[in-house]
Amino acid sequence: MYLEKMKITHFRKFNENNNEVVFYNHPIDGELDISKVSTLIVGQNNAGKSTVFKAFGMLYSGDSFTSADFNYDYLLDYFDDVLSGSTDDDGNLICPKIDFEFTTIIPKDDEDSLSAVTEILDIGSIVADGDSEAVLGVTIRVKNETVFRTFLNKQVDYYNSELGKGVKKDFVIKREIIDAILDKIDEIGLVQIYSNIQKDKINFKFSDLFNYKLIDALSVNDECVLSKQFKSILKYHYSQGDLVESEEMNDSIKKINDEVAELLSKRPSAFINDVIANIISKSVKMALYSSMSFETILDNCVKYFYDEDNFSVPEDHYGLGYTKLVSIVANLLDYIERRPEKSLDRKISIIAIEEPETFMHPQLQKCFINNINKVLNKILNTRDKKIKCQLVISTHSPHIISDKIETSNSINNINYFGVIDNKTSIVLLNDELFDSKDNNTFSNIKKHMSFSFAEALFSDAIILVEGFAEEKMIPYFLSNFKQLKNKYISIININGAHAYIYKKLLEALKIPAVIITDVDFKIDDANISQIENYDKQHTTNLTIQDAIGTDDLSGLSSCEIKHKSIKNIRIFIQEKENGYCGTSFEEALILANYNNDVLINSLKTTSRNNFYRISQYNNLWKTEPEIVSDNINKKSKELYKMLVNKKGNFTINLLKAIIEANSPLNTPSYILKAFEYLSSEVK
């Protein structure tokens, strides 16, 4: 049995749409491969990632919910519904509520688990030789709805009265009422109501179905945290009778206690008793004894060291990154050790690890999943245990995400948390979001872009480029564009004009994205004639063809192409600049900077003889430099052909010249327009 998905409604930043967290669709059982079976929760700051764990923790422990747990925007909409006369099925004014829904799957070969879900089992889902479904609903609502409705009627009267006076604006009155509603909710209190898929109220607790363990990596800020955690493990084993002191050890402890008592009976005890005799009575005495036991030795005297190259290093002398990793392992070990031997727990076990990357060096982050995988398998193989659980990791680390992608060769089981209109919006990422039927291409794409893609999940906007020159030069141009300086923009090199493969993925993320791609006019390679516009031109670029539905560019009126069906993607291609339309990034760069010394020197350094021949630089630069510049502009395509096999050298020479000359290059107009579009989208 496993948890398939969790729906959160009206809790904190969650509202009624895009509010499902989907978990890996089978529990860990036996040999582990965490990269494939773990569920990742990733995304923007303040998007609700920790809220998922908070919900699990509050429901599992039975903690009380408060008015602060309601989504504020929902309460505003709720009061509008009250004003419009919305009622429940019994004709009463509706009351505010928070809803959770947990969908669980019982595989056909797991009949033992059916007894744990009898009350919530969906009878209609039972199929012979198939899996079954059980749905647990939890509603958080006010304890006394009658009292709350009486209060609510008074608020409606107050709203109408204040609105009629015309002194306060509508939204001001409503916010006053919402604040009053929040206070009333806390005054009355909230209660948890459990139900099945038919919405029938049932006598049930969250802990009847779930075990939950949160490993909060953020709490590891104590240099001696390992001693504390391993003490817990030792005390558990001591309570289970796994650690038993021998008679000789007990005799030694008794002897030490006697010797300590004898030592304390002299000066400290004698001095204290002299003081007491003068204050209370000479007949009242105090005695100091040692109460050391085997249990207190385990609790207070066991210290932990790292043994490295025959040197023992105290744990508080080691880096917090390693301490964090070992601390997570210690928590997992403690959880596993407390599971009964050879048991098959009928409950669903959720292990959550929150932001494990804190204090970790990128190298440790990169290897995190692999390291945890090895350790868990080692624990399970050396312990007589059979554990079934689902592992959920929340992270801000591109290294951990890319490690999962590279190891599993998949983006499956990643929940991306974004924010739309100040509300959490969840997207389940999976391999189907790549529009490619070629498995080899698909595999290579995921491998080469794993870190870039992982980094993009935390970005304000994404720029997809198709080559080395764009990847190196666009950050330079971006640094000179003031409106985006304080934004986190990811630049992903997709190594070719096949950005259309990523369109479903970009659409799902809902992050503003631009694809900067070459227009790729359909012309003979030997043709060096300058092109002035898109009229009567065709393209070989599949990304452009996919966006406009044809290879004919005649209908384009701008370098900005709106995708015919995806709103958050724009495609930008070269446009007419200084009289001509470049067919590549390099040619557009030449046209935008044909009279710039930095560009001219870079062209000269990259291919001196060809540059001299095409531009007549050697003959005219000293006497008529404007003719040389004009030649560069009019022969931009021929100059680009000169660079075809030297693009890398040209880019490096250009960057070097920019640094040495401390002189800016002009940004090609189509790239500038791409930046302007992004700045309008990320405000």
C-alpha cells in the first residue's frame, strides 16, 4: 500500500487549483535505488514546499490548527460567497474550512493492507486481479458552526451598514471583517473531521493510516548533534535489552560510586554541613553520593569521533557539511532500528527530508542521493529488517536535483512548486513533458542539460540558446541590461535548433521563457548574398516551424514569435539591423557592431587574412576606415562564413577583447527585444 497523491485546499498558500502533490507510485521494498523511487519537492522560495511537511506533521501529531492556517485570499472569496447568499446542502450559511485528501493505492498482491483501509476503501475501485483505491478526507472546520453563523450574520449586517454610509471603501470593510472572522475562529476553535470517499464521517485518526518521520536538516546547527542523536539510538537499544552490562561491569561501577562517595564525604560534605548547622540545625546533615550507572554512562559519557588516517577527530572539529550528512543517516538509522524485526507494517510510512543541502559543500550535494542510497542499503542488508516506506525530499539544490536526473536518467517524480497570483501552483514533472520519441536523443538531452534544468527550476525566467557563442555572450549582454540585473535568469544551452522538444516542459513550469534561435534561412550554403527581410524567405529551423505552423517566413512582421498555443514562451530570431537580416547569432553580432573596434579586432585576430581580403582592412583602415566598416556591414554573411569553423575561437577572442578594451558591444536588436519581453514578464 502506498500514498499516490495528496490534495491540499485552503491551507496557507494553497487554494483550489494546482494543489496536488504526487508521490512516487510504489513504496520502497527491499533493494533501494533512491534516485528512481524518491519524490522531490522543488521550486521557488515561499511557494509552499515546507507547508506539505507541516501538514503531515500537524495531522500526524494531532496538533491544533488555528486561523493563521487559512489561506487569506480564500477567506476574502469566502465572504463574497456569503454576501451572495451561498449555503450548504442544508440551506445554512457556509462556514470556512481547510480540506486535505489522501489517495492511497492497495496493490492486488497486498491484501494484508486492506484491513487498515476498510473504512475509506472505494468499493467501486476494486477490480478483480487489479489495484484498489482508498481515499481519506480530513476537513478542518469550526467546532460550533451555529455560533459562527450567528456571528457571520452580524458581519453581513455590519458590511451592508458601513457600505451604505459611503465612508469606507469596499475592500477596507471586507478586510476588517476578515480580521474579525480570524479572531472568531480562534475563539471558537477548530476540529478535525475525517471522512471517506463518499464524504461519510468516520471515526478515524491520521496516525491510523500513516507513520511519519521528518528529518529537518535545517535543525542541524549544533556541533555535537551527532552525540545527541546516537545517544537516542543507544538508549533505544538499551531499553530493548540489546545492550546489557555484565556483572563485572556493575561491580566496577559500584566500586567507582563508593570511591566517589568517600571522596565527597570529606571536604565538600563537611563544609556544606557546617553551613547547614548554623542555618537550620546541627541534627540535619546532607550527604553527596555518586549515582553513575550503565545507562548514565551511555547517556552522558559516550563521545563521538571521526577516525581519519589513524587520527581521531572530535565531531565538533569536523565540518558541518559532513555532520549534516551523518546526522541525516543517524535519523534514518534510528527510524529503521525502531521498526519491528521482519515486520510488514500495514501503515504507510512517509520519511521526509527537508533541505538536506544546508551547510553542505556542492560536492556533497552532488553525491547526496548516491551516498544516502549506499548507506540505507547497507543498513537494510546488515539488519534483519524489512521496511516499506516512501521517501520525500524538499530541496533548493540544483546539484541534488541533477544528481537524481543523471542517476535515474529521468525527471519523473519531481513536484515543482511555483507561485501564481500569490498562490501555490504545483506541477508534476515527468519524462512525458519532453516532446521526443527518439530514446537515444531523449537520454542525451536529459544528461547534458540536467544541471541547467535543475537550476532553471529556481529561476525568475529562462533563456534557451542553441550554441556555445550565445551561451558565453548573452550573459555579457544581460549584465548590461539594467531591468534584469536583480533577477535570476537561467541560460540553458540546448546545443542545436531543437528547442521545440522543450515546449511542453516550459509550458508546465509556467516560468517566462524565451528561445533565442537562428532564423536559418533556407538558402544554398555557397550563397553569400545579403538578406534584407523575411519576405519570400523560408526557414529550416524546426522550432520556428513548430511555432508558426509553416516554414514560410513571409507572414512575420517582427523578430518576436508568439507560440501558437503556449502563452509563457516567446521565440526571438534575427531581424533587419543596419540594412540587413543576419542568419545566425554571429552575423547579427557583426551587423550590430560593424564599426566597433572590439569586434573588428576580434575578427582580425580570428582569421586575419580572410578578414583583410573581405573588408579591405589592410588597404583602407588608416585612410578611409568608414569604407572598411561599410564593407563589414555589407559583407556580414561572407564574414560569418569565414567564422563557421572558428566560432569558438571568435567568441573567446571577443570576450578577451571586451575585457582588455573595457569597451561595450552593442546588443543585437533581437536579443535586446528578448530582454525587454522578459523584464515585462518578471516584474
